[in-house]
Amino acid sequence: MSSGFLMDQRSRHVPLISVFAQEPLFDAPGDTHPGENFTLLHEALKRDGINVIGSAPYVEATVEQAKMNIALIMATAYENGAHVDFHLDYNLDLSLEPLIYEVISQAKRMGGWTGAPGQTYRRITIGHATRLQLFEEEEWHRLAEAIKDLPITFVGLPQSDLYMQGRDDYEKPLGAPRSTLRVPYLLSKYGIQVAMSVNNVQNAFTPQGFLDPLMLCSLGVALFQTAAPADIEALVRSVTLTSKLALGMDESDGRCLIPALGDPADFVILHGVHSIQSAVLHPPFDRTVIRAGRVVSRKRSFTWLLDD
């Protein structure tokens, strides 16, 4: 946290600093009152600059405690004016209740999650959500209807999801299923926007992979078996505009992938690329990042020949 605050002070960016409980909030099965981890969470919230509070309800010992975890985190976020970040429904088990509906229920009960037009507002992000991949069409329609008036954004983490999920199918002829949210399909079929992101690379959940968001788009072409122009655009949106939405930026803060006159000067120049398709199918190394009209990052390659 101290490193995050230092970056906040020195950076031209606007980082979101999250207090996140990866371990259970309840010390033992059957407990109805949260334990030490929740106390530590509250202690961290006393520091200025905390923007986000989150947890992983699936680590709780019981479904009842997972639901109480959700209620505690959302109530605490509400009291502190913070965004919510849940790692939720991280399984491929039809016997387990999808807890996304507990989040929806709590959000509707509390109210007040959206702000006035043109303002930054609090978001609820749902990371992983692999259990939803088992939904039938009727269930997807029900979910789309349930979240349409709520600031909920799903975030798929393909590199982690593919590595962690479906291990019970290891000995089956086709192995593990493609256990990550189907970004282009969910947008075109149900109007559900899904962001894509990268978990902590080189940890137990994601020992492999790249930090580059555009590489997720390239992975998505093979993973979702599509290189159609509309789906390519959906993939790019997932790591740009939809990701900004997940961070709580106003929906009017740039609606198109290509900057237009009057848009905020926040964009990435992909050198040597002349189409969105090219950016996804073969992401360039050379890039320049513009934030608030200023160059904040530049990456360039150089080529030379060895002269014998």
C-alpha cells in the first residue's frame, strides 16, 4: 500500500488503490461475525487515498459466509464511497449457486451506486465469473436484464482462468474446457460488456503470460475462434473502453475506439499499424501513450545488421 501511495504522488496517472481480502473474512465455519481479516480491512481503510475495497467470497467455508462476505464488503464500500471488486463464482460446478445474484440483490437493496451524468461513479467489478460459462441462454437473458440498471462490469482473466479451471477434465479426450467469459459472443448475443485483464503474472494463479492487454486480444482470436471485424472490435473494446468503464470512468468519456475531436486526449499510438485488425492479429512493440495530452510512456524498437 505504501508503494501504491508513493506512485499516486509521483505519477501523472490516477491509480486506483484497492484494499482486497484474498483470504476469508470469517475465521471458522459457522462463525456469524467476521474475524481478524475484516478488522485489518477496516484498519487499512483509515488511510487516505483508498479507492476500492474487495474480496474473494468463494474462499469462505460456506455459501452462507460467502453471502455475508458480499454484504459486508458492499456495505463497507457504500459507507466509504469506494468501488467494489469481487473475485466471484470462480468455478465450473453446476451444483454451486451463482453468487452474482447476491451481489445484484445487495446493490438493489442499498441503491445509490450511480452518480449524476458526467461524473465519476462507483462501480462493481466481477472478476473471473467462470461459473457463468455454464449458463443456458435463458439464464444469460435473465442476468442481462438484472444488471442493466446497475454499474456492474464483468472482467475476464483468460490467462488465469484457462490455467486454473477445468482440471477435473484433464483425462478427458479434449481436456479442460475454455473456461473464461466469451467476450465477443456475450456482447453480440446479450449486450453484456466484458473487460479483459491480466492477473498477477508469475504467481500461483498465473505462472505464465504477458502483461500487454493487446496480447489478450490476440489470445482471444484463437480462444473465441473468431477474427470477424465486429468481434475484433469487441476484443479491443474489452481492454480499452470497457476496462475504463470498470475503473469507474464516465461512460461519455470516449465512446469510440478512435479518438474524435473533443474527446479527452487519452489514447495509445500504435506505430506502424493501420487497422484495428492488424493491432489485434499482430500487436506492435512500438507504442506511445498519451495521458491528458502529455506523453507518459514511449516504447520503440531498433533494428541493425551485423556487418562482417
